[in-house]
Amino acid sequence: MNKKKWAWYALIFSIILSILIITIEIYSIEEENIKTSITENQVKIQEIIAKSISKNISSEIELIVFELGELAESEELQKDIGTVESSQLIAHTFSRLNSISPTAQILALDEKFTVQSQVSKTHNSFVGATVKGLSELINSEKNSSQSEPAILSIDTLLFDEPEIAITYPIIDEKTKIPKGLLLVTFASSEFFKRHGNIYDVESQFLMVMDENHILLIDPSTENIGKNFFDEEIQQQIGNNSFSNNHIKNVLQGNLATAIFTLNDDIGERIITGIPVVINDKIEFMFAVVTPTQSINKEIDEIIFYTKIQTVFLLLAITVVLLAFLLKRSQSFKKEKLTVIGQLSSNIAHDIRNPLGTIKNAGVIISKENNDKNEIISREINRINLSVRRISHQIEEVLNYVRTTPLILKPHSINQTLYEAIDTLTIPKNIEINTPKNDMTIKFDHEKILIVFVNIILNAIQSIGDEKGHINISTQETESDIIIKFENSGPNIPLKDLKHIFDTLFTTKLEGTGLGLSSCKNIVEQHKGDIKAANNPVVFSIRLPK
């Protein structure tokens, strides 16, 4: 009996051992299949994201160039660059540019490159100084001259990091001779990194270089401002021909993804590069870079824990498949969101260009309307109102799509409110009362500015043609700041009140249903909340100190 008993035990042990060996083999096969599948899916997602980001960047810069063109052709700058009226108009344009992208400064220079006017929140005053080397830098750009716009990378001792510069010539309308130049600069890291996390991309870092191969964004900060193909950086990457050819391929105008290994701490990486084309010219290369170890780490953890828990073959296969399906479903969901984002960006980009042409045509027709024909004046006003309405709807869509990381800095609540009011056209029948006491806390200025503009604009639309008021007040608690926007418009219907912050919910025929939803997303991103109430109508925003 003992022999039979031990033989039975040996048989059971051998069966269990065989199951475990088979299970481990299956795990190894499935692990490789999963990693291959996840890598392929990551490549697809990165390429969709790269296209969307490239469109967003080119759309923003093209819009900024358009705004500079409007400023350069304005009556004030055509008369004189250095007058008080010109400076006021430049300051107003600076505010408009900041609503598009955080702007470091805007300068107006005469034909000798002497600064006549400057608006900046961060830089010292250069008024009266001559910007040396700018002429040579503009002319060094391919297909550029002092008579057309140019996009440059500037790296001087004046700035802590390279800045993106956009120049726009001021051409005398009568003589057609250049009489000056507009110069706008942006901190390159702030400009590009805010685009880098528009979508939930699983990347460790981004890389950006200009058309002259100068690195503007790089994981190694000491490399920023250096030429990628110079000896110093080439030594760092071991003169890797695969990497170099990949970069050159992208800068020739191709979207491309490569998987390769460099002799550094990152090891193998997936790099998706795309050219950023602005007004039919390649200006930058933008790359999303993901170390494969970052996406494999999660899979390894799943496999490890399921191996410990698995005893039977069926359970092992089931757990691995569930882990695989979960990962795949998350990837498909992310891919769907990025496609929606890309579609929104493409539509906005395609609308902005003809919209700018329409707006510019209206300005020209208005200037030529010397006889002050009432019908023409009326129709031009209608065109301008329509352009502003469409532009506002485009911004609502883009503000909803952009989920960029917060840039938290101390800002004045009142100053941000004043900027929001300045960007809007306030009807004469509406009085706006701002808080007497001011408070300064850390928040993302550009995002909270969008919230304030949306709420004030909604209040104006609610009041309509009736005489009314908007009272803005602030309160302070031990941990929070509360900003209240009370308006004299009609109460919000109770059936609408509980849905007012829902995505795509709107009671306006011309609304997108994204304005208040974007406000809610932004406030919650700041760990705050937003509420609406009746009797009277009040929108309350709570922001933590």
C-alpha cells in the first residue's frame, strides 16, 4: 500500500509540476505577445498624438502671425511706431496673444532695429536700445528677408533659455518700403511643453529642435541651445547613424517612428517625430519619446503577481488574457480620445485660415469705403460680428480639447479679472462692478482667464438688451478663495440648472455646449469647484490657496 500511495503522490506531483512548467511557458509566450502588441499600439497612438500636437502648434503660431499682421497694418503703427496710441494698441495685442499662448514680450522696432515700444511681464525694458544681429539672423533664415514674417530661435545671455521669436515687418502702405518690425518672443520650454500633455501620452519626455537642428526641448537640460549634429552631442549618442537618419527623415517633411537603443540610462526607446509646418515651411521637429521599459514595467508587474497567484493552467491563461484585454481597452479608449482631439484641432486649423482672410478682407473694404456707404458699413459690421462668434466657438472647442498641465504661479485675482473684461466687448447697458479688495494666490493664469471670460460672457448674454449689472466679489477663508459672479439676468430654469456644466449641454442656438464644461474642468484641475445658483443668478468659484 505504501508503494502504491507514494506512486500516487509522485503522479500528482508530476502532474502539478507539468502544469506549472506549461503555465510558465505559456506565460513567457503570452508576455512576449502582449509586449509586442502594446508596443505596436503605442506606436499608433504616438503617431496620432504627434499629428495632433503638430497641428495645434502650427495653428497657434499661424494665428499669432495673423494678429501681428493686423497690428502691422493698423492705422496707428502706419502713422508712427513710437506714439502713445501705438503703444496702447501693442499692449492690447499682447493681451490677445496671451489668450492664444503665454507670451514673453512684444517689441516694436524702427528700421534701424531700435526698440520704440515694448510690452512684457517678465523681461526688463529694452526701449531705446538697438537689437544687434537681428537683421543678420532674419536674413540667415531660408527664403526669408526683412520684408516678410520669420520664425527664429534666439539664444542670448539676456534669456535663461532659448526663446522662439516671430518677426513681422511693418511695411508703409503708400511707399511699400519697410519702416519697422514687430518682434514677439515665447519661452520655448513653456510653449512646447504645454502642448506635450494635451493627451494622456505615456511618454517620459519630449524633444524639439528648430529647422537649424538647435535643441529647444531635451531631457538633458545642458543640451538645450546646442546643435544636435555638432560633435558634443554626437559623442553623447555614440554617433548613432540610425538616430541621425531618423531625425533627418523627419526634417525632410515626414512623420516617422523608430525604435532604437542609445548608450545611456534610457536604453531602448520609441521615438515618433513629426515636422511642424507653419505657412507651408518646416520650422520645427517635434518628437514624442517613450522608453520601452516604461510601458513594459506595468506588464512585468502584472505577469509577476499573476504567476504567484496561479496554480492551474486555466486560471493562468485567464488572468493573462484579462490583463491583456484591460490594457488593450485602455489603449483603444485613449486612441479614440486622441482621434477626437485631432479632428477638433484639424477643423479649428482649417477654419482659422479662411476666417482670417474674411476678417482681413473686411478691414480692406472698410478702409476703401471712403464714401461711408451705410449699406457697406452695416454689412461689414455683420461680417465682423460673425467672425468674432466663429472665433469664440473655435476657442471653446480647443479649450475643451487642451488638457495641458497647470503652470502654477502667484497671480492677482483682480488683475486677471481686468484682463478678462478687457478682452470682451461690454454693452453700454451693462455695468460691471469688480472687487475692491485684491488677493494673490497660485493658479494657472491663462486657464483661469478662460474661466473668467466664459462666465462674464454668459452673464452678458443672459442680461441681453435689458439694463443690468454684473457684480463680482471675493471672499477668503482659512484655506480657500471664493469668487462670485452675480448677474441681474433671468433665473436659470431648474431643469437646466443641474445640467449646466455637462459637456455639450447648451440652451443657445449658436452655443457649443463646451464653455461651462471647460470652466468646470479647469477649476477641478486646480482642486477647486464651481457652482451655479438662482435668486439672484450667481456662479461661485472656489480655489484653494
